[in-house]
Amino acid sequence: MASKLSTSFVCWNLSGFNCVNRSNGNGRIVRVSFPASCKMRNRSTFSSLQNKRQQIKPSTEVGLRQNQVEEEDSVVSFNNDDSVDKTKETTAPSAININGAEQAEQLSSEQLEDFLGMIRKAEKNILLLNQARVRALKDLEKILVEKDALRGEINVLEIRLAETDAQIKLATEEKVHVELLEQQLEKLRNELVEKGSTEAVYEESRDLQNGDLRDAHPLSNKGISHALSKEFNSLRTENASLKNAIESFKTQFSIVKNNDGRLVALENERSSLESALKDLESKLCSQEDASKLSTLTVECKDLWGKVENLQSLLDKATKQADQAFIVLQQNQDLRRKVDKLETSLEEANIYKLSSEKLQNYNELMKQKIKLLEDRLQKSDQELNSYVQLYQNSVKEFQDTLDTLNLKEESKGRTAEEPVEDMSWEFWSKLLLLIDGWALEKKISVDDASLLREKVRRRERRICETFLAYEEESEHEAVSAFLGLLSSATSPGLHVIHITAEMAPVAKVGGLADVVTGLGKALQKKGHLVEIVLPKYDCMQYDRVCNLRALDVLIESHFDGQLYKNKIWVGTVEGLPVYFIEPLHPDKFFWRGEYYGEHDDFKRFSFFSRAALDFLLQTGKKPDIIHCHDWQTAFIAPLYWEIFVNKGLNSARICFTCHNFEYQGTAAASELDSCGLVSKSLNRSDRMQDNSAPHKVNSVKGGIVFSNIVTTVSPTYAQEVRTKEGGHGLDSTLSSHFRKFIGILNGIDTDAWNPASDVFLPVQYNAADLQGKVENKQALRRRLGLSSADVTRPLVGCITRLVPQKGVHLIRHAIYLTLELGGQFVLLGSSPVPSIQKEFESIANKFKNHDHVRLILKYDEPLSHEIYAASDMFIIPSIFEPCGLTQMISMRYGAIPIVRKTGGLNDSVFDVDDDTIPSQFQNGFTFANADEQGLKGALVRALNLYKNNPESWKQLVQKDMNIDFSWGTSAAQYEKLYSMSVARARAAKRA
């Protein structure tokens, strides 16, 4: 049986091919079809493609199927079909015919057909491999050509990069050159101005405008700018071309990726052909014509070698593609450099444009320099004023030291003890001085006789008085000598305090403590002291002993009519107190509050008038009427304008302002209610407010009409005479400076005594500090603080939370203490809602903290415990007229950390200040009201506490032994009272 074998090659494309085998003898057709398309995944990098290629196993048909599942790259199928697509047969471009009729006759018909089918498949596979090899070679040639093109473009980009770097360098040099030229131009312009060559400058400027000068001229900024603009435009053009080259390179790179996909498809086809050949070998191994198959095997091996060559070529192409990817990254770096170059050139262009504004800038700088010079001059003036204040404070401090030393030397000696160490010449001089005053009628004959007797006995008091007033005015000396006679002939002075507060029955601030402390101290010195106070409905009645109402009503004039006042009497801390209850329909003191009412000016002007009516109608003849703060400053003008004429004329008026921030201002017409004439008092030299001419100022009235004006510390007295600290009254205080003095307050050492304090769990003193440690542990247990580390420092703070007290520094101290390893306890509240809310938030934050506790209220017993438990006390006031907290804390062995202002500066002296004698160093201070200043003082205190326990213990003991009692302060008030009374009596005699 003869049959004609024909093989037809259908097509070849980038993805696959189809082969159709046909026999025209018996009509049986065997067809092998390859897919017309291959589904290729996108590959992000060439390394992933290389790994996938290594995973292909062309040796077996199973490996081919695994690749088909994992990669989905290709599908190869071998099908036997009973019919042939005639259209595909006619469109096949080529065919290979093999004549095997003779061999077919020797075999059976069925075996011949199978054998011929296998031969046809082998021939077709060989043909397909040859065609694939040809296509691969062509693709490889294209890849090599593209590689060379890419390499050329890379070289061009490198050349352009070098040119760009050179242009950048040239632009930098041009910039420096322009700056030098501008300097030369400025120098030439200055020389031309000095020579007065204005016309030459004008002509040159006109030539420049007309373009007569060349761009290369050394003084032509326009030429230089034009050249730079051209260079910048050229660089822009080159940068655009570089960007286009990079885009082209990206396109070519994508083509390389597509070629790589073709090679992968070829490799898959090679694997399928190899599996088909092995299948043929297994089928033909038992046939007689093995010799023919051996030839086919040799050809297949040859094809296998060619496929391996194609594989090597594919690997080389992959390496080239990797190199192309690296080149692409380098081009991207080059692009970034070009962008930086553009930015630099834009900055250079901006600099050139700004050079035209240089002259205006110089003028502006000159104006700023002049302004700074003015500010510097003003700062120097302020500095000189502060230096003067400091020198005055030092002088007062030295005077205090001298007084203390003098008192220490004279301790134990009586006032009448004769002085043996003074020469007779001294006593003779003193006798002559007294005789001269008597002859000039400056003192009476009787007073001169008494003074001579004192000189005869050589009494110490008259000797000390003469030495103290030797350099003072004669009027001051006469008053002082007459004061000796006054104190010698009378049992004591009669002093009446008219005040709005008194501790502990009606206490808001330090005023209450001063009234009680000073009154008790003067009482101990033998003087008669009485207190006049409003009868508040909210005061502590349980602290008043023997409170009762007098069976008498005092009438007082107010708002053009008479109002009755009920008088109550009782004793507070051993002092006699008169409580005035106005029977006024407005119920002035039945408001549940001490201050803060809308009619406070009216309330306290009524009280001041009623107090003086009380003194007048009871027939009292006090030597001193002492009024305090704006609430009772009305006493001074009322006394001299109204009551002196009514017969209350025995007293001298002493006015003490505890805080000049609060001045009691109101419309001038409101002054008429209490009987004063506003038209006569609303003058700049009387009660008119210095800041608001339509208002009156009660504190100013107290200053102007009082005989003695005091405040609560020497430093504060200096501060309020400046514009910054005087709150508008600095000029008034300066004009009345002769009667104005600052006296440091004291504390009640009976109430504040750790050795007998009933509020403390354990009493202690300076000789035995173990009780302080036990109080510290007791407070920790009460507040729920950690007691694990007994030596951990405890910082305390008791204050009203108002801006004056430095609330921002208190807040900072809480966190700073915690950061530095300490514990912090705060006791106090704020009348300012925003501040109270802020500290409530902080208190909630540290509610369960081991080392911080905030108690936002005032608790008298707890305050004693905090003083006793604290190792240090924070007082960072913005301004502080006196302050008692630092004195109490030292009394209880808590070292104060304070800002140097007001009374804090007069009572706390830094342990590291070498200008202060060591015996007076008692705490830590800082000058600036900022966080850095507070931190410096707190860190120094904690370092001494932790690193030198023995020095800390000595400091605690020294502070506890300091005398902050009212004795020294009361003596100064006593001296002021006596001198003022003596002057009044001398004036009456004259």
C-alpha cells in the first residue's frame, strides 16, 4: 500500500505556531497544534525573569505540565483529528514531502500508518526548531543593536552631565565675580559722591540705560545678568533634551522586556519538542528501521545543541538587559542632579534680582541700628536706675546691720546707764546744743532742763540719739530729743488700728496677720493698742472672746443723712476689738464675702467715716491712728478735712499700703457720699487719680494726707517709686518720699512654732530634727504619697493661685521637681476661674501619682503640716510686697527658693552669693521670672540636699534660729510713732 506523506507548516508568530500533517492515501490525518498565543505575566525586574527561566525543565513531559500550571506561560496540545480544515491547508506557505511507499508495502497497513505519522512529527519538529533558531538569531541581532544604541545614549548623557557640572561651576564663579563687581561699584560710587561728581554719575547712568556699555564692562550688572540668563536658558534647553532622551530610553527598555518574553516562549517550545522526541524514541526502539531513527537522533542532538546555544544567547541578552536597567537608574540620578542644577540656577537668578534692592536694605538696616542704639540707651538708663535702687537697698541693709550690731553691743545695759567711754568734750558740745535750742525757743525751758539732766547723768539713750541724728536736719534732731522726753514722761502711746482685716477672725491676705502681729508686739512694749473692724457676717465668730453688743448706737453722716451703727466689743488674740455694724438698708457687711462687691468703694468709705465718728463720740484721744490699704485710706482725708475741726485732733495718721496694685478708684462724685468735697479733692496734688483725671484714688489720698506712709519691705518701697512698680503712683510717692519708708513685716512666732504647734503629729526644734522626718512621713501617708525613699526631697508650695504669685512658674516647678527626683505638694486655690480650672486639670492628672499632690483649697491645719514636712519651699512671685511664707517656712526648717523681689529680697539671701556674709545666707534665689531662673535655683537646692547632707542640716538649723518675730519691726514702728507725736507736740509749743 502506497501512501503519500506531506507535512505543512502553518504559521509563525511571536507567540507560537501550528503544524498540520495530512495523508492523501487513506484519508487519516494526524495534526499537531501549538498555541497561537502565550499568556505572559508582567515581570518587574530582570532577576525574577532569570529565576523563572532556571525553573523550566525541558527533559520530561511532566516538567512541561508543571510549568504550564505555575507560570501559565504556554499551552501545548497534541491532538488527532478525523477532519482537516481545508482553509488552513490552502493557506500553509510551505510543505515538506517524504516518500515512504516501498517501506509501507513491507509492513502491515496499520503499522505503516503509525510509523509514517511518527516520522512526519519528527520532520515537522526539526523544521520548527530550525525556524525558531532563525527567529532567535534575528531577535538577538536586534537586541545587540539596541544595546549599542543604548550605550551610545549613555555616553551622550555622561558628556552632558560633565558639561552641566562645568556650567554649574562657571555659574558659581560668575556669582562670586558679580559680588566682587558690586563691591567695586559701591566703592566707586562712594568715591564719586565724596568728590561731588554728580554729573559724571548721571552721564554714566544714562549710558548704562542706553546700552552704550558692553555687557562685559566691569561695572555692568546688566551685562552680567544677561549672560547668566543666556546660560540659564541654554541649560534649560539641554535639560529638556535630557528628559526626552530618558523617555526614549524608557521606550527602548520596554522593547527589551518584550524580546525577553519571546525568548521565554521559545524555551517553552524547545521543552515541548524535546519531550515529543523522547516519546518517539520510546516507540521506535522495537522497530527494525532503528538505523534510520539513529540518524534522526543525531539530528535531534544537533538541534539540542543549537537550543543550548540559544539558551546561552538568551542568558547574555538577560545580562545586557540587567546592565540596561542599571544604566536607567544612573540616568534617573542624572536627572535628579539636573533638577538640583535648575534649582541652584533659579536661586542664583533670585540673588541677582535681590541685588537691586541692596541699597534700600542698607537704609533699613541703618534705621534699625539707630533704633537699637536708642533702645540700648534706654536700657542703660533703666540699668542705672536699678543699680541706684540696689545701692539704696544695700545702704538700708547696712544700716540695719549697724543697728543690729549696736543693739547687740548694748544688750544687757539699761537705757539710763551712764556712758563712761565718751569724753567731756562730747558732753559739753551736747549741753551747748541744748542751750542753743532753748534760747532759739525751739524747745521749752522745762524740756531743756530735763535734757540737761540727762546729759548730766550721761544717759546712754541721749548719747545714742545724738549720734544717730548728728548728720540729720535740726528739725529731725529736735523731734528725736523731744521723743526721749515723751517716752520718759508717759506710760506709752495710744494706737488705734482701723482696718478691714484681722487674723484670725477676718483674714483674706497678709494684712490680717500684720494687724494682729504688730498690735500684739506693740502691746508687749507697753502701749495701748485697739482695733476697729467691720462686723462681717462671714467672719470667724468662734475666735472672738467675750463678744457682746454695747448699749449705744453711734450716728454717722452718709449720703446727706444720718445712719445708726451698732457697736460690738470683744478680744482677739488678747487685743481689744471694736466691731462696727452699720444699720444701713444696703446691709454693707452682710454679703457673705469680705471683698468683691460692686459697691466696695461705698461700703468702705462708709466704714471709715463711721469709725472716726465712733472715736469722736466716745471721746477717745489716740496718739496714732493707723489705717491700712485702700479700704481705710479714706481715714486720712476725713480726719484732716472734717474731724480735726470737730475736736478729734490729738492723733497723727499712719497709712500702710500692703500692695500698691489695689488702689480703690471710683468716680469723683462718689467721694461726696462720706462728706468729703470732691471738687476740692479731685486735684492732681490731692486725690485725683494719676491715670484717670475723672476718678479719685483712695490710696493716693492716704499718701497725701497721712503723716507717716509705710509699706511692708524696704525693697518694695524702692520698687514702687519706679514706673514699673508704682502702678501710677510713683510720682506721688517720690514727691512724698521724706515720710515714706519700708518696714519688713514679721510673723507671729507664738502661732508659728514647730516646738509647740498643736497641728503637728510630732513637735520638734532646731536641736532635734528627727521630728521633721517623722512629720514628712506622716504627711506622705495622709496624702497617699510614696514613702519608699525616706530621703527623697519634698518641695512645698502654699499660695493663692493668682498671676502675681507666678502661677506659670508654679506649674513648671511641679513637673521640674518630678523630673529631678523629688516630690511636690501644693495647697491653695484661685479666685480666677481659668487658673482654678487649669490646676484642677493638673490635680486630676496626678490624682493617684506617687510623688505629686495638689489640694486646691485653704486648710489651716494642713498648712502647718506641709510647712513641717517640706524640705524646700517654692515662692516664685512676679512681685511680692513682703511675703510671710518664706519666714514661716524657715521657722519650720524648709529652705526657701524665691525670686528676688520685694520682701523676698529683704529676707532671703542666696547661699552661693559671696557678697552676703555667711551668717545671713539662708536660701536660694533667682532674678528672672522665667523657667530657666527657677530651674537653676531648684537644681542648686536639690544638689546641696543630695550631695552634702551635713551642710544642708546646718542650713536648716540656721534658718530655724533666725528671729522673724514682730519685735524688730514693732520697734521701728514705735520709733516712727514717737517721732511723729514729738513733732506734733513741738509744733503746738511753738
